[in-house]
Amino acid sequence: MIKTIALDDEPLALEILQNLCSDIAYIDLQKTFTKSEEAFKYLRKYPVDLLFLDIDMPSISGLDFYKKMPHRTMVIFTTAYSEYAVDGFTLNATDYLLKPISLSRFQQAVEKAFQQWKTQNQSLEQQYLFIRADYSLIRILFTDILFIEGLDDYIKIHIQNQKTVVARMTLKKLIEKLPSPEFIRVHRSFIVPVSKIEKVRNKTIYIKEEEIPVSASYETAFFALFNNKS
């Protein structure tokens, strides 16, 4: 299911979105927000797949909010003003809904999101990233990554049955290249693939022979995801 939240300063607009989402089997509307700061705080801890986002809000425009998003997320903009449409699509929006939103138009928009989501979540065996290390571009399959370790401006990618790759990059930059929620940051120094976790005891993750700590800053998001997958 597509994990979703909605942000709109009008409670009635959120109520309408909730009713529309309830008719779509693959949409999981997890939470709604009327305040942008609360939505942003939530997204920092709990990345989602799709965001319904009003453009014309008092504290910050939806366009500016989306530009500051901490994670890559599909967005469907909602607004009563058609002149914002061009701006919305320049940000690679999945779609743009003009209020009042009809059921048929809503279904069309979420179907586009569903197709985009399926493409993004295609088989991990077909996905990889290129990392520049040792004066070369090295292709690393996502499914081969055991865990990633960071130290200042360097990362160490520990790979199954292969030599560890050391590259000049930050974990913050790397997490943007990895598919969510398959990879999650659990510590200021560690990113792990959820599929490689063998067990979790207290606040320690076990992958092969390695013990990886879960820090207080990341434990809420990690255990929410891990318990959902278990």
C-alpha cells in the first residue's frame, strides 16, 4: 500500500480527502495535518510515499514546503487556484487537483501515483547505484549491501561476498540515492537494509557478524518500520 499523509490548512478539505482515500484500496492515509511545521516534523521521522499538499497556506506555500522536504516523495498538489498548476508541475508533481475535487479526477490522480510507485518499487534485483571510488565508478546492487558505515565525509559500503567500498560521500547524501523504506538510517554513523537484519535485541541490530547500534534519534522511526515489516 502507498503510505500517504495530507497537509491542508482547511479541516474540511482534509475531511474530503480522507473520504476520497477511503475508497481507494491501495492508499493508506496515515495522518492529516493542518499545520506545516507538524507535518514536516512527522516526515523527518516517518517518510511516506505520497503527499497530498495544499499550495495556498498561510505560514508557507505548498510549493516551498515541498522544496524543503527531507525525503524524496511523490506529491499531488491540491488548490483552489488554477494559476499554480504550472509551478506544481515544474517540481515534478505527480498530479495537480483543483478544488472542489471530483471522485473521477481524484481516482485518475492516485492511479498515476500508483503506477509511479510500482515503477519505483520494482524488483530490487534490477536496481543498483554507482559509487565513485578508487578512481572508478563502481556498480553496487542494492541487494548485495549488508550495511553502510559513515565517518565525517567518508562512507564504507559493506557488501556481501565482496570487498568493502570506501568513498568520499556523506550518509545524508547517500540515503537520498537508496530506495525507501528498504534502507533506513539507524544511527548518525549507520544505514542498514531492512531485508538483511537477522535479529534485533534491545537497541542492537545484528547483520552477519556485525552489531549495529540504534541511536535515540532514529529509534522511533526504525522500530515503527521494523515492527510493521515483522
